[in-house]
Amino acid sequence: MSAEGAELGPGSGPRPGPEPGPLCPEHGQALSWFCRSERRPVCAACAGLGGRCRGHRIRRAEERAEELRSMASAARELVIQRLSLVRSLCESEEQRLLEQVHGEEERAHQSILTQRVHWAEALQKLDTIRTSLVGMLTHLDDLQLIKEQEIFERTEEAEGILDPQESEMLNFNEKCTRSPLLTRLWATAVLGSLSGTEDIRIDERTVSPFLQLSDDRKTLTFSTKKSKTCADGPERFDHWPNALAATSFQNGLHAWMVNVQNSCAYKVGVASGHLPRKGSGSDCRLGHNAFSWVFSRYDQEFRFSHNGQHEPLGLLRGPAQLGVLLDLQARELLFYEPASGTVLYTHHGSFPGPLFPVFAVADQTISIVR
């Protein structure tokens, strides 16, 4: 081996150059240009006078790369800026709500102290009256007792002493925790994280004969003709175009999304398993009984309905998708439009027994999105 060769150890040969980039499949040249019209990298031949991109908006690939880096940097700064603003707003809202809760707690506490003073004074007055009446009954004979007017006066005085003072003030005002900002952010986060995990499908045994159920049990289609193939059973709605989900909820936090953009007549919400299924009465009609809570649309009329009470919602347009959020621990049912991030309606109240997602459609179709 020559001296020159002996000096070359392992790995001391010529270093490989940088990996060649992708080549133009038509001309075999490096993709060193970017066609803005076709939104793709091209070679010099494609960008030349005789190339396929002649007359297009062309710039060098490195300039496009620099532009993309600038756009990414600007986007990153925008995300950081907006997250910082949201964080600041959340911190301010947190401080406001905590102060409001603390103030409500202090108010209720002071009301309790006031009540304690009232009852202590009442007991003292009653004790004085009792002592006075016992003395009268002990020292007066029957004739004097009949004529003694003071006994009746003291008795009437005792009757008013036990009247409660500020009884309504003793209740903690739960409305102090409600915040439009917090509710909106919370609904967005929960629907984004939970709606994809809820595998909600419709129970085919409950589907009205005026509805057709898709094979995946997620889409309901209204039909003006009553199906004759549906076997009747105790679970099936036989008049109103209703259907229940196969899944029920007894506790926890749940969210799902419904595509309603194709229908101008539908109801979406929750219902108790005790909801009657047979007949045309209001006890089976969603929102007209104590067993169902629904957001409904009929043409351009939107409302929330429960137990025969219907609250109009001033919506200018119908949502394409409707998010439903059920928080059984907080006793809250919320309807949400994901496209605009708008909370359409929030219902607070107790829910008896397990609840099922419920659906009704009297025009076209609605579908469970996820």
C-alpha cells in the first residue's frame, strides 16, 4: 500500500455532498422555481418561455421558502398574541367570578348571623311571655282568668315572634357563577374534546314509523308515508316523528354534535326514559311534557321547550350543526353552534333519572356527526 493510501483511514474518503432535491418528472431538472398560479414547485424549463408555466406568476423557490417562513413566524406571533389575550381575559374573569362568589358567600353568612340574632331575641321574648302567662295561670282564679284580657294580648304577641326574617336571603345565589365568556370557552373546549368520544347511535326500536334510520344508525330521514315494515313494540313512538339514542347518561359530562343544515323542522335534546311513546297527546310530544328538554326549529322559528313552556330564541339564521352539552353534576343543558362559537341556550335545573339523547325531524334529514 502506498504511503498516500496508508494515510487514509476508515471514513477518510471523499465526503458525500448534500442529498439532491426532487427533480422535475418532465425535464429531470431541479425544482428551483415556484409557480404561484399552480401552487407547486417547477424547474427552470417549466418556467421558461417554452415551458408549461409560461405567463404564470413565477418566483424562485428560496424566495417562496422565505415567504413561507415569514408567514409561519407571523402566524406563530398571532397565536401567541391571541392566546395571551385569552389567558388575560380568563384571569380577569376568574378574578371577577371569585370575587362575586366570595361576596355572595359573605352576604349569605351575614344573613345567617342576622337570623341567629333574630331567633335569640325571639326565644328571649317567648321565654318572658311564657313566664308571664305561667304566673297568671298560677295566681288567678277561674273568674279572673276569664276576665283577664292580658292573656289574649300576650298570646297574640307570641304568635308573631316566630315569623322568619329575610328567609330568601339565606339561599346562595347560584347565578353568581354564570359567565357568558367562561360558558362559551368551556363549551368550545368540551365539545371539541368530548364530542368525538361519544359513540351515540339511535335505538332502532324507538324510531317512529314516519322516520327512516340509516344503516349506521346515525341519520334520520322524514317520510310522509307511515312505514308498514316497522314492528310495533313498547319502545317505539307510534305517532310523533321521534327517536331515542341507545345510550343513556346518569352522571358526568357528555357532548355530541348533530348536523341539522338540511332540515327546517327538527328537535334535538334529551329525554327521560319515562317519556311516553304511544298516542298523539302532548305527553309524547317533545318539549310539551316534564320528560323532555329540546331545542327546536320550525321554519324560521327557534325555541327551547320543556314541560309545555316554550322560550323563543332570536336567531337570525339556522345553525348548520348543533352541539349539545349535558353536565349532570352541574345540572346544566347547553345548546351550542360550533361554527360561530355561540351558546344558543342554557337550561339549569334538575333532571330525573337517566337521560337519553332524543331527536325528532319532520323535514328532510338530521344526522349525528360523531
